[in-house]
Amino acid sequence: MLSGLGIDLSAHRSQPMTSGLLAGADLIVAMAREHVREAVVLAPEIWPRTFTLKELVRRAGPVGPRQPSQPVADWLARVHEGRSTRELMGRSHEDDVADPIGQPRPAYERMVADVGELIDQVVWLLWGAGTRRERAS
């Protein structure tokens, strides 16, 4: 399905999530709260830079795009302000990307479109105007 969008995942190989892998990341983006919970349990120090994709976009909106001279860590600290680990409990329609497993193909297509738009927003928020790709309507 992704090959139809020009995305080649043939070289992708999954790997176990480890505290070392997480510790070296500037930003950790997950699809669901449960993934964030698991990551933060492995490496508690990553909490300020670990978000679900939807949460990152939601929380970064009011903060605005990162300024060109602003370190990513400083921008993420602003996005993280006011968060509580209690927010990681349960599932959240607001923060979790819907998992289409077991659903018909249109559910997968909606999820891919939604994730694509969210990623475009993250790229724009992190690297600014001129980076968001134009989408056909």
C-alpha cells in the first residue's frame, strides 16, 4: 500500500526498543499512549521529548514553529510544559492514531492519509515554512 505512495520500506527492519536506543534520540514519536508509556518506563529521562504524533502536533500548535536558531531541545521543552505522566493512562482518541488492524482497506488508507498530514505538520513546526509539501485536494 505504501509503495503506491512512492514509499519503499523494503530496507526497513524493526528492532527492539531499548533504553540505549531511546536515550540517544532527540525526539521520540509514537503512535499511541501505550507506546509512550513503554518507552518512558524503559528510560524515564526521555519523558520531556517523547510524544504521540497527535499529541506533538496538538501541543506544539500553541507554541508555534521552532525558530531557526532555537535548539530542538529548547522547543521541545516548551511543547512539554504542563504535561503530566497521568496523561499517559488509558487510550485517547485525541492523542492516539487509530489502529486499522482487522478493518477494511479504506480504514488503512484513512490512517495513512492522517499520519501523512500529521507528519507534514511536525516537519513544518520543527523546520518552518517552505518545508511542508503541498497535498493534492
